Amino acid sequence: MPEIKNSKRLSRPDCVTSLNAVGDAFYVIGGKWKLRIIIALSEGPKRFNELQRTVEGISARVLSSELKDLEMNGFVTRNVHAETFPVVVEYEATGYADSLRDVLKALTAWGTMHRKRIKRQAEMEQQKTSKHA
Amino acid sequence: MPEIKNSKRLSRPDCVTSLNAVGDAFYVIGGKWKLRIIIALSEGPKRFNELQRTVEGISARVLSSELKDLEMNGFVTRNVHAETFPVVVEYEATGYADSLRDVLKALTAWGTMHRKRIKRQAEMEQQKTSKHA
DNA sequence: GTTACTACTATCCTTTTGTATACTAGTAAC
DNA sequence: GTTACTAGTATACAAAAGGATAGTAGTAAC
């Protein structure tokens, strides 16, 4: 059976380039939360508590430290509105965060596809189990 | 000064979809090593030690456990060649690993761009420091 | 007999990441 | 006076991820 396997293989130099590049990328945007915070802010600027509600499951302590990282790396800006009561702090995605658009698009598409696949697999397992019972 | 900020904002439903999808994606391909192992294997099938040499910095213990995860999730297959001496084990990327192509392409492009930016910033810092000295 | 190669696993340790709970100041509503 | 809201920080702890080192079996070269 002549099976089609990898239609496109990476050359050695391409492989090394990709390895380094993805390593660099994950150094700043890796981890469970960073991209999700950026996505949440791509809906528009948000306050701290609002952000915590949008990014489900994150604690205040972690959100705070992630925001500091993201600010340091130029992905978000922190704006304090001192004229209001109580003082309101707004976080906003920068243009550099926007440069991740293609990454987020690809990741969203893949994640959506993957979720469907997992769901289908779970259903198949269900069928098998009920047949055996 | 009329500044152009976010040219495109996500709608609330798109934001939630993206948030979930990226969460699902990172659940299986998140972490420091998984994507890098997949990249290394996109050059072609590789043996354990060969893989460890390609993915710089990974320990045998971590590589072994990552490979098990990747196999379980359908990204790689493990083929044992028992006829040779010593027994050789080859790892190969599957078609499902190939489905990550767009993600890897986007991440590689972004990572390369980011690396250049960081380098430029470091050079600027250098200049400033030497001026002050 | 010693060394080296294969593909790992075992053990121990450190670092990173995350959770829970309580607390801060200042004001406004009840 | 009590509660609630703002945006966090402090503390203590637990869990997950990762790293370093050593060791396994079997063979083959020196």
C-alpha cells in the first residue's frame, strides 16, 4: 500500500531556524496565560477585574505577574485613570501585540479543529463502551 | 495627535472562541518542548539520541516523557527495529503533526521577527551605555 | 577486561507555576 | 456602622515542570 506520508519535509537549515525561532517566541509568549490575556485585550482595553473575569480560571496573583511580564515585553500598556473614583486602571494591547495576529489566527483555527476531533473521539469511545456493556 | 491604534478588534463571541481554542491547543502542544520536538521530526524520522542532539538542551528524562505525551495525542509514532543491533527506535511525525503546519509557520515567522527586534534593542542599549561612559 | 553504543528509567533536587486566603486604602451606597 | 467596589500585594503552600546524575541490558570493537 503506497501511503502518502510527509508531503513536505523541512531541510536541515530550515529546521534549525524554526527550532530557534519557536524557542524565542515561546520564551516570551509561552505558558498557560500570556496569549490568552492578549486575546482578551484584543477585544478592547480592560480593567484588572474585568480581565480576570474574561480570562477564566486565572487568579489575581498570577494575572498581576503575567501583566507585568507582558508590559515589560511591550505587549500591553497600563493606564491609570486617577481622576475617577475609585482609581481605575486600564490595560491595553499594543501594536506589538497586534503583530501576533497570524499566530493567534493559526492557533485558533487549529485549536477549534482539535477540539472537534477530541469530541468525536470521545463519542466513539462512548459507542464502544455501550456495545461492550 | 491622531494615532492609529488597534485596526481590528475582536467581537465578544470571537474573543471567547479564540480564548477556548487557544486554551485547548496549549493543553496538548503547550510547554517548552512539544512543538520543538515536532519541528525536529518534520525534517524526517529520528532515533532517540539523534532527537536529543537536535532539540538542544533537552534531557533524556524530559524527552522521553514528552515523546510519550506526543504519541498518546497522535502526533508521533514509535517504531522499533528489533532486527538490528543494538535495537533501534525511530520516532516519526504523523499526519496530525502536519496539521500544525500553519501554526508552526506563523510562529517561526513571528519568532524570527521578534529575535531581530530584541537584537536591535540590545544594540541600542549598548550605544546608550557607551555614550554615558 | 574495558570501553562504547543503543534507548531509555530511577532517583533526587530545583525552579516555575499556580492556588487560597487574607489584607491594604479610599469612597459610596445602605 | 457595615458592606461593597476599585486594584492589587503578602504570605504560605501545593503541584507541575524541568534538570543532573547514575544506572540498566546486550553486543561489539579494542
